[in-house]
Amino acid sequence: MRSHLISSCQYFTSTSWRQNVRVTSPKGKVRRATRADLEAVIALDSISPLGHSRAELLTTRVESGEVLIFESDARLTGFVVVRARSFFGFDFVELLSVAPDDRRRGVGSFLLDEALSQSSTDRVFTSTNQSNTPMIGLLEDATWLFSGQLEGIDEGDPEFVYYKNVRHGT
């Protein structure tokens, strides 16, 4: 994080992302990414609208064991990057990506649930841009709580921070 200032703000809720699309249960499995998965992870990330490559970052995260992937029919359909204790001592979901054809099928929710189940802390944080209404909807549907917003990361598009409490061993 470039800024540690988290300020309270008016809670942002958008339902514009929600359409009458049925979310189904995903069929597949989650496992930790290996070096052999790196090319597929980078290819999936390359379709994000960011406009710059995260290949170096993803290479580092795969090699450090911080990437979980979702496979369906021997095909990578999504991944999540979880950094242990990297956000004020709490685990942080740094990145979540799902293949466009597999969105609204439960893959993102499944990956978030798996990240929570494997977390090393009792509270997990994530963030997303205000403009990323599908991710905001996913977090709200999964009962993540709004924590605040960060300014100055992407000009004109504040970063919204969310968290979820995790109960291990209960």
C-alpha cells in the first residue's frame, strides 16, 4: 500500500453491476499455483483492463506460494493472490481474477472462501477501486465489511478497503 491513511467515507453501494444472471456453483478444484502454472496465470491476468503487465509481480507471488488457482476441466479459470500478514499485520487479498467466460459462476466467491479458510490471521483485508462495481458486489454478497477508502493511488478512482473476520477451528 502506498498510503496508510484510511479515512471514513460515505458508504458506496452500487447495484448497476447486478443483472439477472444466475450464479451457479463452480465445478473444479483449488490448489496452490506452481511454476508450471505461471504462463496460464499471466495470460489470465493479461486480459485485465489495467493496461500494464503484472508478469513480474505474479512470477514473484507464484514462486513464493501466494497464488491459489481454480481449475475446471484442466483449465485455469481463476486465481487469487493472498499476502500473509502484509496489511497492518493481517492477511491481504491482493488480487482476484476470473476468466471472462467463467464470471458469475461462483469461481470468485469460491476463491475468496478458500483464501479465508487458509488465512493465517483472524481478519483478512482486500481492496478494490470504486469503479470496480463487480468486485464490490462480490464482496458485499460475501458479507465483507467496508472499512474505508484510500485516496491518491489511482487519481479520480479511490481504493475501497474491505475486511472479513475469520473463525478458525470453530
